[in-house]
Amino acid sequence: MDKNQFMARIQENLLTDSRTDIKSAAPYELHNAVARAVMSDIAAEWNESEKRHNSRRRAYYLSAEFLMGRAVYNNLYCAGVLDQAKEIFSENGIDINCMEETEDAALGNGGLGRLAACFLDSAAAHDIPLNGYGIRYRYGLFRQSISNGFQCESADNWLEHGDAWSVRSEKDAVTVEFADGAVRAVPYDMPIIGYDRKSVNTLRLWQAESMGGFDFGRFDDQKYLEASEEDILAESISDVLYPNDNTEQGRLLRLKQQYFFVSASIQDIVRRYKKSYGSDFSSFAKMYAVQLNDTHPTVAIPELVRILMFREGMSFNDAFEIARKTFDYTNHTVMGEALEKWDVKLFKRLIPTIYEIITLIDAKREKEFAEKGVDSAKISSMAIIDGNLIHMARMAIYGSSHINGVAALHTDILKNDVLKDWYAIYPERFQNKTNGITPRRWIGLCNPELSSLITEKIGDGWITDLDRLSELKKFVDDPSVIDRFNEIKRIKKQQLCDYIKEHEHFELSPDFIFDIQVKRLHEYKRQLLNAFSIMDLYFKVKEHKLPDLQPTAFIFGAKAAPAYRRAKGIIKYINEVAKLVNNDPDVNGKLRVIFVSNYNVSYAEKLIPAADISEQISTAGLEASGTGNMKFMLNGAVTLGTYDGANVEIVEEAGWENEYIFGARVEELAKIRPNYRPKEKIYYTNERVKRVVNTLVDGTFNDGDTGMFGELFNSLINGASWHKPDNYFLLTDLEGYVDTKLRALYDYKNRNMFGKKCWMNIANSGKFSSDRTVKQYAEELWEL
Ligand code: 26W
């Protein structure tokens, strides 16, 4: 559609849906009118893509989370009408950014959910037949505000202004059976618009609804409340996203969510199969590949077996062989507390048939292991049903063709440590698929200024062929190009300053270095280590030990799981550090600290392009990959990080001279760990470390009498009954970290030298496109 048609459609939609016009419409009315115009514009292509993909082998991505972020600008951009929309808005005197107030689908916690969203974008941009299946949560990840330095949570009512980017597909509703009653699953389809409209794929999200609507029988018995109670219980399944990232709680409702969306999705896939290929299921695994995004959708394996056995009359063995060929499993974490184990009793109570099928699967495993000569101790220590617990990762590996890790180092740790018994039996099943990010959202959309410079230098194919960024290398010795890059970085910093001033009421200067750590709050990600490093710098500035330090702003953004007390204590600590530093006239010309509230995808799009330094400082071996690290690299920031996850591959691509790597490595930590005594060996002997750690308890700061800071101190120095002191090796790494950080801050003073490092990061970031990742999945796992 051209600009005039676009404008006409917007006006017509405003009139029909809101009885208003473009000059007097509210932002959400504009948003909905724009969305409807794009939806009708792509409708035919959407249908055509589905038909085209249905005639060949295709793949489905099952995920409990899709962290889509805001759809409107991305969809306008990918549909090729963003510039037209900008013109239409500005001609009518409206700021297109006003639509930022409307929707922002935060249907995920962090990396795993955002990865799923990037994969869908990449598949659509390259006409790869990949559709997503997930849950249409009524409330996404909670909204965060900061009050007196503490995190406060409130509900994320993302559907407040409707859902213009989805189509409810009543005719494809299915029934999901639980032992305590059935629930209706109604699909909502979101179009995934591939860049340049290469194809339009689908994300199908299931909403739970009650079966019968209102129960008038009960109403007649004067049991009005009970009648609506059943509705409420059924609908509560898709009510809210669990806000835990990396900790499993084993709750009944969570298991209901998992089985709910998995059963609906598998039923849907089976229905499609029968429609296209009839009732002979021998080609099922030839036509479909299904990727399990972590263990959360692993009940898909027994669910497919159940449907093939009880609805289609197949034997267990035949059904299981089809399932095993159909599924592949991605592991996203080695953290023990994140590995899902479900209580047998819960399964028996809620989904007894599925439980019975799992016993059959485990019996088959025993037999197969015995035939392979596995010794009996191993056979029982690797049990899927292990005493009272069902190990989902074990079922996922046994019931899949492949298992993959998400970065080279992570896959090595799976093979050699966490899953070594499984690797010994099925070495051919293990693969690596290093994560990636979509360049459309993570540079094209969020950094048009840098995108233009790149296009000016190497032409415009790079946005769907990111390896071409390597052609930028030849400009690294051209000071005028590096100057241009530095100017753009300053523009992005100024834009961020304006936004932070408006939203956080905090003033920042773009002349400061921007050192940014944004990600979920977790002890292993070590935001506390960053805060400690700032305290060390603070003391040094006070003592005049850092002459001519380039002024630096330390920016944090992170949500803590609401029940994760230590994580919340760390947020409070960072805010106390900020208060001290920002209000001390001796240092606040040199150091500033800010914790931005409600960090999410949209905030990331503003923060990441403005960063000079990307903080990626997890304890070595614990961050499976990281994907924020890649987004910063693509936008021209250097990495200050440990040798962990995908950082390893970032250094490999960009060169050691362009990153700042510090800290103990996986092998060193393995040696230190057994006899680690941080109190005696570091705290008591190292005054510099002691001074910083003591700020938790020596009265420098106030935790509002919650005891949180004392608990953090104890976790580092004394440990607790359930863990050793300093589990995440902050004390081991602190000095090396501060020294490396200082090296980066002083290097920055040479603007050309630092700009060249940033430039080399951009030029070498091609590998980290999710286009590359998805193509590898398509070729090496799904065999599309
Ligand atoms: C069941 C509770 C729960 C919830 C979420 C357990 C585990 C998770 C995810 C595995 C957490 C997650 O997002 N992991 C991240 O996945 C990213 C994509 O692969 C990686 O880049 C991150 O390193 C990893 O922490």
C-alpha cells in the first residue's frame, strides 16, 4: 500500500472503530488503527505463506515464553511502511513515539523467551517454515517500580487497549483434559512479518477458557458463585506468566500451564497432519520437526504418544518411535535449581494417563540401556522417574533425536559434566547451536543512525546477511569514519539521557562513559560484583588515586523474581550506592550510578545503542550463552566480561585486543572450588576487598532494617546451610575486575583508539545473527 492508501485506511479504521479522526485520536486509538491497516495489508501474504509452507516439511517451536516486546514499530519496519507511517504522523503534527504507551508483549522472563522471539523473526525473514506455539498470558512479566530503593511489582495488563496484532481463531479451539475437568484452549494467531515481507509466519498462543460457559443448572440451585468459580479456575491457567528465571518451583498451576499449551499444540499439529496426509502416521516425523525450548514443554513427548495410542490406535513402541524422531530439545542452563523435576504425586493427580506413559517410556529406557551394556547402577541413577521425582531433562533427552546447548562452552559443559552419562550413551545426539539475535530489532529498528552509516559504507544487503558487516573492517583506519561512529554514539547517548530524564527524573550527561549492565537480577550474573567495583572506584576517587579519570555513568536495569530475597537485596544495595555516589560532591563529577526502573525489551532498545561498555560478568561456566552481550557488540560497545557463555565466541570473533576479559575461568574455578575459603584467604588478608565488602554491614548503607544486607554479607563470608560461602566467586574476581574496568575507562580517553575497538566489534558481529542460528537449526536439526 502506498502512503495515501495507508492514510486512508488509518482514517477509516479510526472512524469505524473509535468514531474519531487522526487529529483527535488517543495514542491507543492511533495504535489500533495503524495495526489494523497493517493487518489487512498483510492478510493475503499471511495466508499464502501458510499454504506454501504446508506443502513441505516444516518445524514448530514450542515455548512457554515468547518475549515479543512492542509489535507496532517492528511490524511497520518489517512490512516496509515505517517511513510512510512516520511521514503520516508528522504531517499531522503527531509524535509517532506516542504509541509507546500502548502494547508491549512481555510474555517471557528473559533470554530464553527473547531468543524464541528472535528465532521467529529470523525464520520469517528467510522464508523458513517455522511457527511458534505458546501461552497467551493475561498478564505478562510484572512491571517494576522502585520505591525508596526497593523493587515493587505490579500487574502487567498488556491487553488493556485490546490486541490488534492477533486474530482469535475460534474454529481451531480444542479441549484439554485434566483429571479434575476439561478446559477449552482457544488460539490467538499473531503474524510474524518477515523483513521485506519475505514470508509471514505465525505465532499461535493458547488462551484457557471454561468448557461450558455459564452453568445454569447450578445457578438454579442458588449456587451462583460456584457456577462462575469453575470459569475462574479454568481461565486461571493462562492468567499469569511465572516470574522465575532459573528457579523451578514445582507448582500445580505451572504444570497445568505446561500441559495445557503442549496438549493443545500437539492436538493442533496432529489435526493438521490428518488434514494434509490422512490417518497413516508413518510420515508424521518426515513432515514435522518440533523443537522443545528447554524442558518446559517436555510433556509433549508423552502427549504425542498418548494421542497416537489412544486416538489413533497405534502401539506404544510405534508411537514412541515417531515421537523420538519428531522432537529435539534445547538446554538453556546448567544451574541445578533450574532443572525441572516434578513430583510424581502431582502428575498422577493431574494427568494420570501421561504419568502411565512416562512409566512405559522409562521401562523402555531401562531395557535399551541394558541392551547397550550400561551397568545397572547407571541405569537406575539415570532414571526418568527417580523415586518421587520425574526428571524432565532426562525425558527430553531420551525422547528426542537431538539435544543442543546454546554456546560452544555451554555445550562442552553439558557433554563433559552436567550430562556426561547421557553423552556417553548417545554422543551422536549432542549438538551445539550458538545463540543469536535478530539484526532487524537490535540494530535496524533501534539504531537507524548507525544502520545508515553502515549502509552508506557497504550497501544495504547486510540486514539479512550480517556476515557482510566484515566489509566494515577496511574502514577502521579511516579516522573520519571512526569520528562519524563516535558522533552517532553520542547522539544515542543523548537520546537515552532525554528518556531517562523524563522517566526516571535523573540527569545524565552524554560526555560520561556509559557502562551498562542490563539483564535479569541473579546472583550468578553478579550485579553485586559490579556494585562492589563502583564502591572501590568511589574510595579511590575520594583518595585522589584516579587522576584524570574520564567521568563514567554506571547504568543498571534488572528485574528480580518477586520471591528472590537476595536479588531484591542487591537492587536495594545498588540504589544505596547510587544515592551515596550521586550526592557526594567530591565524586559526582566523576562517577554517577543509576538503576533504571522496569527494564524490558523496549528499554533495551534505548539503552543498548547508547553503551560504550557492555557488562557481561557472570561466574565462569554459569551463563549458558547470554544474548544481551551480542546486542551490545552489534551496536558498537566493548565487552567487559568473564570468559563465559558466548563471550568466549565474541572474543574469538572480535579479537582479544578489542574486549576486556578478566576473572577465573571454568577450569580454575573447578580447582579452587573444593577448598575455597574466601573469608580466611581473601577477606581477612586483602584490605581493598574487605573495605568494599564491609560496606554491607559497617553502617555505610541502610537496608531499611530488613536485614537484607547482613544476609548478603553472610552469603559471601560465612555461607549458609545450603551453600558454601561466596558461591559465585565475587571475592576471587573482584580485584581483576576493577583493574580491567579501569583499563577500559582510561583507554576511552583516546577516542580514536576506543572507537576503533567499538568498530571492530560491529564488523565482527556477523556470526551472532539469529539468521545464522535458525539456518543451522533448519539444516542440522530439522533437516528442512
Ligand atoms: C522453570 C524455571 C525456569 C525459568 C526459565 C528455569 C529456567 C529458565 C530459563 C532457562 C532461563 C533462561 O532464560 N536462560 C537463558 O537462556 C538464554 C537463551 O539461551 C541464554 O542466553 C542465557 O544464558 C540463559 O540464562
